[in-house]
Amino acid sequence: MGYFAIAGNYVLLMLYSIVSWWILHYFYRMVTGTSLSAIWSCP
């Protein structure tokens, strides 16, 4: 059971890391004034 809990904590840490990166990236785009739709547009 201990190894399962450790693995679960790592999964949660990865999830929170991704979500926090999304939030910081969104904030950076908002501050710099870059269009958020430009992220998803294909060249």
C-alpha cells in the first residue's frame, strides 16, 4: 500500500505541475498582450 500511495503522490504532483504551468503561461500571455488564439492557430 505504501508504494501505491507514493505513486499516487507523484501522479498528483505531475498533474498540478501541468496545471500550474498552464496558469502561468496564460498569465504571461495576458500580461504581454499576445493573443491566446495565436497559441492554437496553425501556420
